[in-house]
Amino acid sequence: MAELTFFTGPMNCGKSTLALQIDYTEASAGRRGVRFTCQDRAGQSTISSRIGLAEAALEAHPHLDFWDFVTAGLTSGRRIDYLICDEAQFYEPAQIDQLARIVDDLGVDVYCFGILHDFRTEMFPGSARLVELSDRIEWLQARPRCWCGAPATHNARTVGGVMVTEGSQVVVGDTAPGAEVAYEVLCRKHHRRRETAWVGGMDLTPEPLPFDEGDV
Ligand SMILES: [Zn+2]
């Protein structure tokens, strides 16, 4: 039975690495797949992982019809057993519907990888549609940590080093130090308080200890 699977987690949890690993494992078993990405940090048409792996991919631009692409390929005699769909948060909801139809009607496995919500903590439309339609949602086990040590669950955007909570949903930046528009993963508390590693390190808002004076 073919499945639509959504692998998700915050930035820096190894989604693109897993995308390339699954592609490699499937190809090793003699299966034929097609890789897609959308606005990868390395530039168009590459799935790149932060630990150094990279493979060419097709760009899933907003007007790409996955159903038309796959049916045209199969009609022309091309074998397609699975799709690898990285950066799926950027896909149009209609494209996610096309992927579900490809699973159901063509028996092609579709592996999607993407973050769930944006720097404002709102879900990307493509990710929301994946949550609605996927057969399986897998949370990646390699969890990055907030600067405080807690598991990081939220993505913060910084501009010139300062965390922002307004702006357009899609601005491609990186978690590499020094970028003008950058992303940092935080726990929910520090995301809510807008305390990035830079602010946290400055110790501007020390937390009161959870004791009242009567206990001391
Ligand atoms: Zn934290």
C-alpha cells in the first residue's frame, strides 16, 4: 500500500538529511524516484543537508502540477515508484492534494519533509494540508535544543540579530551565523519572550526563582 508520509520537526532536526537517506535506501532497493524541493537554502533545485549532503532535485514551483507531471512520466514509459518532496511547507495546498491523489490512484509512495509552523508560530498552508491528508506524520527524533538546553520546538526569525514576529511568511534565510535574515530554534517559552541566544546570553530578563520568601 502506497502512503503519504509527512516528516516534520523544527529547523536543524535533519529533515533534508533524512530525505536524502530515504531516497538512497529506496534507490538501493531498485526503486525509482523523483526528488523535489522548493527554495532550498543552497539555491534552486538542490536538496542540501547541513551535514554536507546534496543532490539535484526538481524545483516545485507554485504552478507545477504533480499529478500531470507523474501521469505524463508514467504514460511515456518512465517508472516512478516514489517521490521525495523536501521543503514541503512551501508547497501550495492544492499541490498537497495532488500528492495525495498520486498515492491513492497511482500507488506511488510520497515522502514529504518540512517544518510545521513559521516564525510567528502559524502553520504554513502546505504543512496544514499535509497534517490534514497524510497517512502518517513522523516527528523527527533528532531534536535540536534551545540555548537554554530545553528541546527547541519553535522557529524564530532574526533580522540583523533581533528577533521579529511580523513580516512575510516566506523569507529564505539560514541558521548559519552572520546572515542578515537568520533563523534560530527556541523552546516555546523563549520564543514567546523573544529571547534568542544573543538576548539570553545578555541576561537582560533574569527569571525570578520559583520560591517565595517564606521558604527561605
Ligand atoms: Zn529556551
